[in-house]
Amino acid sequence: MKRVLLPSKAFLRTARRLARRRPATVEDLQAALELLAEDAHHPALRTHKLKGKLAKSWACSAGYDLRIVFQLVPHGSHDAILLEAVGTHDEVY
């Protein structure tokens, strides 16, 4: 079952900035988001639980050095994915 993606304001702002700075990453990001909605734990995403101050969140890969940070949250009678951040490894951690 496909999950609903709920982008935060911070995610949208960062994604727009990323698309302007590095247009080649847009396709990778779109493909990762589609796969994330279908199966958040697909092996291609390399999804993993985070620790420390991001302990409630998960991260997945959207390309060589592009990461998406998200949380699995209830949304109505189903689960949804709250998109928190996107950027390089150093930017999101």
C-alpha cells in the first residue's frame, strides 16, 4: 500500500534550493520519493534508523551523497511519511 508523503516546510524549502543549485539531483530525488512512498524499506534506499537528536527519525539515500530524513507518522487510518529534511550527508546530520 502506498503511503502518503507529507513534506514539511523545511523540506520543501531545502528541496527547492537543492533543485536550483544542483539540477541533476532532481531526478534522483523524485525517484527516491516514489520508491519511499511504495516501500520505505526498499534495499535501494538503504533506509536506516537514526540515533541521538534524530532518534525518532529515519534516513534513506536518494543518490550518491543525497539523503532524505523522515518520520513514519499516523495519518487518518493509515501511516504516512513526514519528510523532514533533504540534502547531503553533512547537511542533514
